[in-house]
Amino acid sequence: MVEAVVYHLLGVALILLFGYFAEFMFKKVNVPDVLFLILLGFVLGPVLKYVTPEQIEGFAPFFTAFALLFVLFDGAFSIDFRSLAKGFSSSIVVTAFNFFVSTIVIAAVLMLINPLIEKFIGFSFTIPMAFLVGFALSGTSSSFVIPILKQLNVKGEIYSVLTIESALTDVFCIVFAFATMEIIKLASFNPQSVISNIASLFAVAGFIGIIAGIVWIVIVGKVLKHNKSYMATIAYLIMVYVVTEFLHGNGAIAALFFGLVLKNSKILTSSFERIMHKGKKDIEKDFGFSVTSPEEQLFYAQISFFLKTFFFVYIGILFSYDNLWTLAIGLVLAFAVMLSRNLSGIVIKNFKESERKLVFAVFARGLAAAAIIQVIASQKIPNAEMITSIAYAFIIFTIILSSIRIFTLRRETATTSA
């Protein structure tokens, strides 16, 4: 028993060291660290059989849920209200455009290659099933996007646009995929229900995240001002997530809004105090205070690094090469989505060329897609096992292709600046 514990602790230590090495290599040679992490997971899982998906399936949902909410929370610390206000409308347009284009492209490709799928795998996609897979796989991954943007040192409006897109598409994926599952089961469609579900998920999450942030500012300012509240903040964050999910909102979106309020706490408290002191002599005094110090934000960044490292190793462990046809279909879909991403240039004409290229490059799928596919499999939908294999291959290939485009973009930038 003791030897097994020591053995696994050594594995954790080596994975963390490898994650640090991968991040170092990203800075030096521009190869995204997630590629190294997925490769490590592939070696540990399918190649060496050191870890299997069955061994970690019990706690994987808890880990992946916490990874998603915390990565969004940490990512919010790079967004200020000015860039958020400037980029929010653009984010909505970019999110909706890319989501529906990706869905249509995935569904169209599946129907186009349906004869081959039927011949070599033994089942065929119906149009509703093709759109179900399309909706499930059309959201960009926050767990990929936010760490990559931070490592690229992206700031301002473009950071807000891509971060909010990665968060909002999780909501879109969940609502439209689940609605499609109901259509398949009941053979009926209610567009009003879909729209109201999206509005409800976002409104509940945004409201709870903002109120929770304001409450936490008051608690830190009045009670915990002389204490390091790092772990208390994380515990509170988890409670915000749980309450939001309980009230049928999106917990990850609530985590994003909670982080936004904390990030901009100095502006909020300063504005509030100025309103309260309006007309008094000391109105020019700066009353604002920030509830998070640079040291605390560094602490959150380190936790985000820890979660990101193990998340992408986990993705590599899930990779399976037992059926080459499912791999081929996943690769074809990934290429199709990569090419269709360039169509977003239609709605971002006012962005700089370098920013447009960044939008084109960031399209990797991740946690939300994997989670929804697992739900589809649990619903006993016909051929769910094959659909799951295709989806996992697609997720990994989008991460690889997106990483390659980011590598190319960084090389181009380095060459131009030189």
C-alpha cells in the first residue's frame, strides 16, 4: 500500500516537472506546451498502460469541473472593465457566428462522408444525430484558450473577445445539444424553449457571479482585510459554482463574472465611495481598494497551471487508436473546423491583422465537448461508443492543429519583429 502511494506521488511530481518543462519550451521554441502534455498522457495511457481511463473515471468529472471553473476564474484577472465593455458586443457576434458555422460544417461533413462511415464502421448518421454531434463539438475550450492567451501575453479587447467566446460557447453547446437530444427522443422542436434556456443559464450565472463578487469585496474589506484569504476565496468560488448550478445557471460563467468583479474591485469600491462622499471636501481622495494582491493572483495562476497540466495529460490518456476509421473521421472534422474558422474574418474586419490571425488560430475543443459527449453516451443513443471515439479524436486533433497554427503565428510574429 505504502509503495503504491509513493509510486503514484512520484508520478505526480514527474508530471508537474514535465509541465514546467513544456511551458519553458513554449517560451523558447514557440511550440505550445499542451502538445507535450497530451503526448505525455498518450505515452502514460495507451502506450505504457500506466494509467487507463477506467482508473480515473471516478474522480475525473470532479477534477474537470473544478479545472474549468478555476481556469475561467483565473482568466478573468486579465480582463478590465474597459476592455470588457469594448469587446462584449464583438464577443457575442464572434461566439454566435463561429458556433453555428462550426455546427453546420461538422454536420455537413458527417452527412457527406456518411456512405464511407456506413461501409467501414457499420452505422450511419441521421441529420438530427449529425447536428447533435455538431452542437456538442462546436465550443472552443477555455482550458486551452485562456492559458495560451496568457502565455502569448495577449491583452485588451481581443483577450476579452476570445475569453468570453470560450465561456459562452460552453453554454451554447449544453443548451443546443440537450435540446437536440430532446428532439431526437420526442420528435418535436420548441425554439422558444431553447432561447429561454440560453437566456436563463447566462442571466442566472451573471447575476450570481456579480452579486457574489460584491459580497466578497465587502467581506474582505470589513472582516478579512488583515488576513490572507487565498484559500477562503477558492472555497467561496466553489460555493458560487455549486449555487449557480443548483439554480440551473452555468457555474463556469458565474466563476468568470466573480473573477471579473474581484479583478476590478478597486474601480468598483472607488466609484462607490466617491458616490457616498459626493459633495464633501475630500472627494478627490482615492478611496478604492483591491481585494486581490499581485501575490494572490500569482497563487491563482500557479493553481491554474497545476490544473491545466493534469487536464491535458488526462486528454492524452483518453486517446485511443483501436479504430483507425474513427481517428480518420475525427481528423477530417478537425481540418474542416480549422478551415471554417477563417470565415470569422467576416465579423472581425475591424480587428488588426495580427488579431484576426489569432482568432483563426484559436479553435481547440476540450472539456465541454468531452463532457457533453459523455452525456450523449449515457443516454443510450445508438452507436454511442463510436461517436465517443470520433469525438475524442476530434478534440485531440483540434488541439494539435490549433497549436500548430499558434506556433506558425508566433514564428511569423518573431520574423516580422526581427
